[in-house]
Amino acid sequence: MGGDTQQFDERILKALRRPDNLAVPRGPAWLELAAFDITALGGPTVLGLTVAAVLGYLLLYRLYRNALFVLLASAGGWILNDILKQLFARPRPNVVPHLREVMSPSFPSGHALTSAVVFLTLGTLLMRVAEGRLLKWYCIGVAMLTTMLVGASRLYLGVHYPTDVLAGWLVGLSWALICWLVERSIERRYGLKQERVEAKQTAD
């Protein structure tokens, strides 16, 4: 809010564009198309459909507490994002032309924050049921990689400052971690592990 990071932010955004024409991003033409596809993964439509699909799966397996956990964690991330955007009310970058139309405030990056919350929350849930350490690390690794790519795409499209994305990642990671710790505490207290065992036996 004090503008101390402005020079750093602008330098990074300009480095991602051609010096002779800031409207054109560096790299081959397919990279810009890929950025549009990747950034959609962190949009409210894709994330909303993903959460809805996971909730349906958990409800069909009668994992009601896990379904409630996913719903509250995801909804909490979206609410937290809206509150922070209104609180800081940072204008969008104008140092380079936007490659995508945006209207909401810039800080923090909503795509970075909500994708971190949703993907990391789902990644930790998959870790709980995955067999073997390698598969567990694969689940959380894919979640982290997807989150990072979504945030990077926002920079490439010129719609966020680097500090917007960094803040989105940190806040989203923190919220996902808090939700995970709460879920672990509830599991120990109310027997979520037994719920999963019973649901598996019912499915078999």
C-alpha cells in the first residue's frame, strides 16, 4: 500500500514483454495460448465445478464430514479473497497492456489464492488415502505445481503484479494449512478415519 514494491513489480512485468512492444509477451505464440488455458484452471467457474464434482463424490461415498470440510475450506478461501481485495483496493497494473479483461481489485491475486486453497486442500485429502510415500508426494506435488502455474499465468497476462501473486499464494497456502490442521483435529476427536473405513466397506 505504501508503494515500496512498485519498482520491483514493474520490472518483472516488463521483463515478460518484448522491449520494443510491451503489448506482446515474450516467447512463442503457443505460450500465450497456454497461459489462457492455465489461468482458466484458477477461475471461479473451473474451481467451482471441481469442488462440486468432489463434493458429489464424497457424498456418494457418505463421507459427509469430509464433504463439509471441502465445502467450508473452499468457500472460506473465496470469502477471504473478496475481503482482502476490498480492504486493499489496489488498482490493476497499468505498466503493460492486459492480455485479458479484468475488473476486480488487484491485491491479492484471486486466481492464485483460491487455486491454492482448492488444489492444496484436495491434494492433502488425496494424500490421506494414497498408498505409499511416493504417491502421497505425487498428489501434493501436482497440487502445488498447478497452483504455481496458475499464478505465473496471471503475471504473463499482465493482469497482476508479482506481489499480488505472492500474496495470493501465501494467503491461500496458510488458509489451506489451517483448514488441514482443523480437519486433523476433528478427525482425532470425532473419528473421521472410522467414517472412511465404513464408507469403503459399504462401497465394497
